[in-house]
Amino acid sequence: MTVCSTAFETLGRAQSKGLAHPDLPIALVPHPFGAIKREAIREQALRTAYDIAYLVSPAAAPAASKLVTNLRAPTIQLADDIEAVNRHFREQRWTDGFPVIPPTRERVERMLGCTSRKVDDVIGLVAPGYGAATVERIAINAVMAGCDPEYLPVLIAAVDAIAAPQFNLQGIQATTNPVAAWLIVNGPIAKRLGMNAGANCLGQGNWANATMGRALRLIMQNIGRAMPGEMDRATHGYPGKYSFCCAENEDESPWEPLHVERGFKPQQSTVTVVGAEGIVNMNTRTKIVSEVIRVFAQSMPRPAGNDYRTGGQPWIVLCPEYAEILRGGGLSKAEVKRLIWEQSKLPASKLAAIDFELVQHARRAELGEVTRDTMIPACASPAELGILVTGGPGTHSAYVQSFGNTRSVTREII
């Protein structure tokens, strides 16, 4: 059975259906409950407990169903009319709101020609619907997004990464938070595909960046069945959920690139997935290393941020100019992480009372006893703070907040 709040009933029923148990009973807790006074909590908890006891009785238990075992995608016949095709896809909710390229058999086969994997190989199960992401289904969504066939190996590796338990795709897909899957590509493949690691690398204009980021979103929606308003319960969402993808500017970075930092060889190509909540622009004109560290660090503390409540994995995106300034000041990447981590701590007294209680429980193992005088770091250690050098000329860097209950995952592209 499923237990969820009334606001998440749609998610609960959609997920039960996606897991081949459409009649699974659901015990509902009235929403919202975050502001309920303590004296009312016991009564509500007892009511929910009675519901659970009834629903799990033999008379109420659902009959077992079998998951669909046919891994090949079905073929549908539509008129050779781009507008009619997009109208049908829109009605079926197979798009992200933008027009798609019809995934004809010929286009999908061209896409599949860029991998040696079998078409029915399952790369991973995509939460929250836990649909089987076969190579063929990944290719179909890549075609729809407008990807060139050469992009397919990147997407196969990205799906393998988002399916890793530490990425917590279930939480990312079903949360009310505005969180997207950010793709970071490293190694020779980034140049080979013509990816943008320079000016406006997180914006529009580059075909590879835009379509690969979009393809992963379509995969998360169509295979993972995270439809907005159903399993995808984002209160607002944000534009990064359409596409969020870039390459690291390895040529202009003064340090080892991300994939080398994570144990891969420079000649290997990788993709890293990050559960990213949004970007805060950081612009300063100072060239004094200590001031750069200080203003970047002080741009991070947010009493309402997930990183500080749960101990996340935030990222600093450094423009090449400021990466060189920091290296010129004698700092390694590890030293930059340590200094920013130390100077970005948030006084626990800044937290709302209920969030303070959450931190006391959620981060006790890491921080010990948390008092109002405790200085709370954004992540458990400096090593958990990501540093990425990318972008073009200018004095702008960025703080990318994480979902909190997620860890980035890097996979080799083969």
C-alpha cells in the first residue's frame, strides 16, 4: 500500500499504475500538515493508522500484477504531417511543451547506429514510474529532442548515472522543489560533438548542449512517467527543467578537469549528472584572492536552502578568469573548496524553528549536537563542494544549489 498526503494523491495513484498495481490502496494524510499544532498531530496520526490497518487487511489487498515484459517500443501509424504528429504527441503528453521531431523508424535506426549496445538492453529503471530505459527508448527520446545520432552514447551514460541510487531520482522527480538534472560533459567527446564550454554555455544557442539536456528531460518524463502535476509535483519548477547541459572549459581551466578529479584519465570522456535547484549569479570586480573567496562564500548561505538543511552537494561554477586569479594566488582546487566551505557556514540561529529541528535530526551524525550557536556548512565536507570551470570572458561566476538529498554521479561515455 501507499501512504501519502492528499496533495500527493495524484502522484501515489500514478506511481501505483506505473508499477503495474493500479488498484493499490492508498492511505491519505490531510495536507498541509507542516503547520498543524502538536496537540492535533496525535489525533491525525491515529486516524491514519486506522486507515492503514483497514487497507492492509486481506479483504482490501490488491491482486498481484505482472510488470510489462515487452521491452521493444510499439509502432504507431500517423499521417505524414508534422503538425498532426505534434498534435498527437501533445495530446498523449509525450512532449515537454515544445514541438518534437517525429521518431520515425528510419531516424531511430540512424540514432542506434552510433552505439554497439543491443536495442533492448536495459540501461536503468527510471523513477518514479520505474520504466525500463532501453537503448531503443533512449534513442526515441533523443530523436524527439532533435539530437544528432552521435549524441546517443552521452545519453546512455547519463541514464546509467541518473539511475544510480545516490542520485536519488525518485526524490528529484517527485519533489515539490524546483530541481533539474544538470549534465556536465568532460573529455575529448565534448569538442567532437561541438559542445559549448565558453560564453553562454548554460544558455541557449548550442545544438548539442540544448538537445542533449532536453533529451534527458524527455527520458525522465516519458520513461520515468514524471508528468507535471502527476508524479512531477514541483510547486513552480524552473527553466532548467527544459534543458540543463554544458561541457567543462578544460582548455582554460588551471586545474585538473572534473573527470580527472574523479579518477578518470584525461583521454576518457564522461558525463556527470547533478541534481541542481538553480543558479545564483556571482559578480565581483575584485582581484584580491581573499576577497574573491569571501564574497563567493558569503553568497551561498540561505536559511531556506536545502543544502544547509540536509547537507547537500552545492557547486561553484567559476569563469576562467577567476579560476586563474585563484590559481595565481597559489590555491589548488582542493584549497579553494576548503576555504569556501569554511567561510560559507550559516548560523543555525538564522533558521526557522521547524527547520532548526530538522537540522538537529538530519545532520546530527555529521555535526553532533546542534545548537542555535552552531555554524552549519552547506555540505558535509569540502570534498562535497563541486568546482567547475566553464564559461567565457567576464567576471561572472555562479553558485548552483543542489536538491540536498542527492549526490552527483559520473559515468564514462563508451
